[in-house]
Amino acid sequence: MIPSDANFVMLVLARAEQAAQLTRELLVQGIIVRPLGSFGLPNCIRVSTGTDEDNQRSVEAMSKLAALVS
């Protein structure tokens, strides 16, 4: 994880394909994410933070999808 003082977390994945697939799956679950390919970081996504409940939903969704990035 990249240190940040912002309202998002940047996830660095091994491959751009993983980032794209995780982005699609999280969006379907209502998690706000942004692919970072246009910033020259094709294997990274940005996950917005919110309330404690929103953050817990994000963690749970990513835990379920962990096999995609293994």
C-alpha cells in the first residue's frame, strides 16, 4: 500500500489485467473505484474511503475477490 493522507487508498496489483478485473467486480458491488492507467499506473486502482460502514463494505468485498489477484 502507498502511504496517503487523502480520502482514498491506492492498491498496487501485479498485472494490469488484475486491476481491470478487480475494478469491474468492485464497481458491480457498489464500491467506488478508479483505474489509474491514465496516470501511467495500469496495475493500480484507487478505492475511495468513506464512512466506517463504507470502508467495512470495501474490505469485505475485496476479501471475497482476493482470489482474482492471487
